[in-house]
Amino acid sequence: MSAEDRFIDIEIKLGEQENLVDTLNRTIYEQGRRIDQLEALVAKLAEHVRALRDAGQGPVNEKPPHY
């Protein structure tokens, strides 16, 4: 294997690694956005539950009709 062939192999591997890093960065970015969305949803749900509790409309501990 010549030095030129080895150089070409290194360039190919470097290109593949760059693609992998780009893919991982996109995945991390998308997951971060989704986590932010879910945190906002949880905060809204928690506020809704607090508002219901404060208004005296909390969950009732009744047995379901099938019992």
C-alpha cells in the first residue's frame, strides 16, 4: 500500500467521522429541544394541578364504578 493510498484512506475515514459528528450534534440538538418542550409541559400540568387543588377541585378518592 502506497503512501498515497494510506492518505486517501485517512481522508475517507475523516469524512465519515465528520458526518458522524454532524449527525450526533443534530440528534443532541433535537433531544434538547424536546426536553425543553417536555419541561414546559410538565410545568403547565403542575400549575394546572395546583390551580385545581387551590380551587378545591382536587382529585376525589372515589372507587371506580367497576369495584
